[in-house]
Amino acid sequence: MLSLDEHEQVSMRRLKPLLNRYFNSYADKVAPKLFKNSSNIPAKYKTKSGEKVAISYPTHIINAVLCGTAFYIYDRIVINKRDPDPTAVKLLMSSLTLHDVNKYMKNKYGIEINGNTKELIEKYFQSDDFDIKDFLSIDEFNVLFDEIIYLIQKTELWDKGQRDTIVFRSRYAELEDYARIGDIIASMSLEKRPERAIYDRFHSRDLHFVEIPQIPQQMLRRMLYKSLKTFIEENNGVPFLLSQKGIFYLSAHRIDLQTDKIKKIFLEKLGGNLDIQVDKLDFQSFQVESLSKLPATFEEKSQAMVEKVQDYFESGRFLGGTIKVTLPFDDDLKKLSVYIVYLVYQDRLERLIDRISESSLADKEKGEIIKNIENLKEMRKEITKELDPRDSNKHINTQVSKAYASHRFLKNITDYQKTLSKISVVLEYLIKEDLNKVSTEFIDKLIKSCTSDYMGENRAKFSTPSSKGDICFLCGQKSDMEYNEGVKGHFLQARGFSKRAEFGSEKKQICDICDIEKRLLEKVVLNSKYQGRNIRLADDMLFAYFYFDRIWPNISYFSEEFANTPFNVEAKRSGDTIIEFRLGDFSELVHIKPLPIKGKDNAAKQSSRVGATLHIFKILDKTGCKAVISKPYSLIRLYPDLFVNEAPSALELSLKVNKITDWEELEKMETFLDLIRRNDPIKGYYTVGDYNFLKLIHFLKRNAKDPNQPFWVKNNKDDVNKIFGDDIMKLKEIAKRGENLYLRYPKSTYKRTVIPRIAVDSILASMQQGLDEGQMKEIVCGQIYNKVQREKIAPKNGIEKNVGEFYDALVQYLKENNLYNIQKLSAWEKYLIDAYEFSFLTLKGRGDDINE
């Protein structure tokens, strides 16, 4: 007979297959339609302090569905020792999907009803945008319709629609509690300390928390997330909820965090994600310092050395490819020859001779082998007397002779083949001494700083440096290792300026943990679609962090099908940035994507950055997630806003695309950038240069094929109205008064703008002469009157009145928009005239030919 503990273990092992079964079905039927139809609909959240928080409808719904359902299935299996009722599970998931249907119907269809009433729910099911009927089956839906209404209304205690079901007796009343749990947890991301709030509320229901330290090395932190989730699963826990500070899991008992087991999992995951490569190989040095400290196997490090030497001497990097040499075909011989090359570079051939002298080889064999190695030493001395092919007037110096000696050795490798086979053990021993200097101290500290259950702020504590000479230039921790940029050139300069380095120091220092982070980031770059380009982190790359909410379910655990839900926004032009991911990429809460920045000069690069931002906007619009643009080696901060750029360029600041608060603003800014892109995809952003109505209109007219024709207005007026509707209305008031001065509709740009041009020029002249407003009005109105009479464009009656009204409206606009002075009006005159024409052409009546 099984003990109580064994029963719990059996129950916990049954949980995952059951969760997968139900959530796979939900992912197949409901999730795609949920994202498609509601991704850009806000959940309308505000904190207690009144702060507006951007959370999308599908984000809130998925949070609620997974949390409420996970608790229900867990309680049935583990607590009550009963299988969950399949109908009840599907009913709970369906009701939680629609528990905020009033918000959906208001934003999608403009139907505003106070509360989730039966009438409103019936209106939803006329179209059933999320395919709930298909998820339940039509027969089941007909039977459960009243239950759905009841459960939706019971999810929120104060739902005003509850009067519809006040006398209804539900067969599934037990689900009320779980529906409320789902909604409560999904709403708790608004709390100042959501982890504390969730833990305090639900820890009595077998909910536990593992806190993870905040560190600037985000790729490593994600690795720690993965390792802890794996450990929790292996110990029969359900890692079901992720947060910025750690992982919530369900378990009958708190799981003891066994450091050794977590470390083993961590190292296994780390090894598969590292970009294992030699630090540097060139004419003067063969560096493996940071490679030696990698927590990887000797075989992996040895292979990295082979690949580096092969690339350098075979692919044309040695002397620009003028003297290529092929390494041995046999893998063992190739590896041993690379070891010799390394020892040549390190001046350790003498060390090799000493080891051979101490070996058990026969004296005759020792003599032959040592003679061969001495030949290599002599070869180096001879090479220093030769002329350098790069400069026929210079001899090869001692340091550079290492590269030439290695080349000559590889070229004549067959002469050394017998020798290498006899000293393979000695060679491998020597190389292992250099390559296996692995320190996992930082990993131990990371894991030990994780704590079970909620303990508050928790940071990993590392050694404190004593001076700038032993400080990591990236994180400020103690370091004794030189920083090497690496051949890919993705990262910061080894000798560039840093506040965390001694003045005039030869090189910066980097710590073990930041070096590992650098390699993890390099792997991300290498796996990206632009891996062949030489992209520098400092100048040519941004990192976008995508996330849905501060609290997010561990979807990969619940459903493989759910996790594979794809998202991508196709680029409109060849070569544009394409960001692709799936829902499972958020299995560590935050999904990190590098963004390449193209262009040779500053203007092109700034435009490319804005183009990448536009693509992010499209992703947010399609998925309902949020994003932060930041730099590696910085703490990830999750904001209440929809989008934040922590390192905006000057152009991004002036275009006001560095921060987006909600989906309404997102739609406006996406339209703004798209409109510029359509008219000039290369230099458009830089040309407009500002989030400004007048500048945008001037740009649109300048890019029109024929500014005299109204098509440039017709093609853009809807988008401009969406972005700058209020600004258009202000100028339309002036344009209406200007229209009254025409007898017939003006057909050319000149005639449409002649009146405001005369007015602005006269105002400027009056200001320069120091006239008061009364005198100015008299002169300006006289100039306009004379012009319309002379051009014979005005009607016969009411000219004086119409001219006066036009002048008053124009001056009021100039004052309200801070343009009523000589400097501003002179600078903005051409923009103002173009914007006036745009507004004039959008007037109804005589301009109806462009409003079709």
C-alpha cells in the first residue's frame, strides 16, 4: 500500500499530462483567435495610485485562464485525490476567457453595457470571435450556456450583471473560487510588489516561491530560470508562474533547493548555449585565457582551438591568404599539430622537452623527439633573420616569427607525424593544464543566493575590487582577466575608454560572469539572420526585450502546442528586420532579440533605428506583448508603459518614439512612422526629424509626384487625421475662412496658398516695422483685399468681412502655437503654408473631389 507521500508523488506526476491535454485543446481552438481578434485591445488597468498600466486583453485572459485552471486541476488531483471533471475544466477555461467580455465588446464593436449582462454575452456569441462554441462543441455549449453566464458574472464579486443569475442554481458552483483565483492573480501584476501579494494570498494553497537574484547578466539569469524550473519539475513540483523576481510553483511540500543538483543542471544547459571559441589568434598571439575558464568540456575547448587554427591558416587570414596551408586530414593528427602551434605561440617548447625527458619513453625515442622539437626552436631563430613579406625592408621580429614557424611546421607536418603520435599523452596533458582552469565560483554564488519562498530583495554578492586595475569594466565586480573583443567583433572595444579602468591601461578587465554572458550573447547573434555581418554591439546593434506582463504563466510547461503558437511580422522590403518568435520563447518571462542597425553614416543609422522601432510596434500590435529597448549588461526593468527605449537616439527623442503608454498611442505612432516610410523609406525619418504636424505635411508635399494635384492629400489625409486630427481641425477653421474669399475653386497650389502667403509676408513686414496689432491688421487685411481683387478670385460681396475673419483666425492660430514672432514665423512659414493647403484640400464642399 502506498504511503501518503508516495500518493502525492504519483498525483504530481499525473498533473503535467492532464494539464497538457486540456491546454493543447485550448491552444488549438481558442488561443489563435484570441490573439488575432484582441491583441491590440487594452485590458483598461490602473493602479491604486491612478497610474495607467498597459496590459493587453489576451495577456490578462491567458494569465487568468492558466492560473485558475492550474489551481483547479491541482486541487482535484493532489488535494481531493479525484480526476478533474473534463466538462468543468472546459467550462472554467471558457468562462475565464470571457470574464471581461464587456471590455472586449466595447473596444471591438463600441457596445457599451455596464457589467457582463446576459444580453451582452448573447451579443458576443452572435459572432463568437474566440471560437468558444467549437472548443466546447455546439451540443455542450447549448447545455452549458447558462452556466457560462453564471460563472462569468461570479468571477468578479461586484459584476453588475449578476442580477441575471441571482436565482440560478449552478451545478458547477465550486468553479466560482477558481474563476476568481484566475482573475485575481492576473490582476496582481498591478501591485507594487506583486510577488509578495500573490505569495501572501495563496501560500496556504500549496503555492511556493523561488526568488532569483537580480543581476545585469540577463542571459545567465535566463539560464538560471531554466535550471530552477527543470529542478522543480524533477522534484514533482509545478513551475507554473513566472515573475521578474522568480518562479511560483505548486507542490504539497516546499522543495529543498539542492545546490549541487541545480548546479549540474545549470552547467549542462550552459554548455549547450555557449559560443565556445578561442579569444584571439593572429601574428603575435594565441590567447585562450577566457576559453580556459569556460564551464565546458576539454573536448569542446580543444575543438575550438582546432577550428581557430584551421580558420587562420587555411581560410586566408594568415598573410591575407597569400600563403595558405592545409591541416592534416586525420582528426587526431590535426589536433596534436594544433597543440604544437599553441605551445610555439606560448614559448613553451622547453616545457614540452622537460616533460618528454621525464616520460617513460626509451632513451633513443626521447632523443629523436627532443631533436625534432629543438629543430622547431631553431626554425624560429632562423625565421627572425628573414624579410617580412608584408614589408620587404623589414626583418621578421621575434614575436611574429611564431606565426611563420607554425605555418612552416604545418606545411611539413608529415615529417613530424611519428613524433606527434608518440607524445600525444604528454601534449594533451600540457594543453589540459592551460584549458582546464575552470572556476564555477560565480555559479555557486548565483545558485546559493536563490531562496525558497518569498524573502524580499535578494542579490548575489561577489568580491569587491580594491582598485580600477582589478575591476570588471562591465559590472564592477573583482576581475583578474583581460577583456578580448573576439574575432566576431560584436562587442565593446578592448582598449576603448571606460570609467571602470585605470587611465592609460593597456586593456580592460572582465570578470568570469560577464565573459560567460558575452559568449551567450554572441551565440544569440550567431544564431540570428544577420550572422554573417560584422556588427558591433556599441554602434550597430540594439537589444529588444519582449514580455507580456510582470506575472506570466510558464506556458511551455502547460502545453507544447500552446508554446509553439507563432508570431512574426513580415517586412515590406527585402533586407528589412524581421522579428519572429513563438509563445514558448517567453518561458523565462522575457524574450531577448538583437536588432541590427544598418547604415554607414549617422543619419542612416538613426533612420535604421527608427525602422527597427516601427517593426517592434507592429509586433506589439499583433501580439499584445510589451517591449523594452536596452543594452546588454543592464538590469531588465519591466514598465507600466507599452514600450520604452532606455537608450534613445536624438532622432527617436525628437520623433517621440522613445516611449509609448498604451495601444491608442501605439496605433497613432505606428501610423506616423508608416506614413513616413511609405513616402521615403530611406531618409524619410531623418528628413521629418520631429513629431510635428507642420513638418510632416511639408514632407508629404515635397515627396508628392505632382504637388499641384490633390492626390498627395487624398492618399494621406486619413492617416494624418488619425495622427494629428486636432491640429487639422485648428487649421481647417482658418481654411474655411480662406475658402470664403474664392469665387471658384482654385486648381493650383499657387492659387490655393496665395492668400495665406500674402498674409504671413505682410504680418512679418509689420512686425519688422514695429507696428501695433491694430495697424498690423489694417495693413495685412488691405494687402489681402488688394490681392484677391487684382487676381479676380473673390466674390463681389462681403470681401471686407471675410478678410477680417480670415486675419483674426490666422493670428489666433499663430499665438496659440507660439509662432507669433519674427524668428519663429520666418522659420516656419513654408511649413505653415503647406499645412494650410492640406487643410484647405480636406474641406468638404468645393473640395469634395478629393474626399471620395
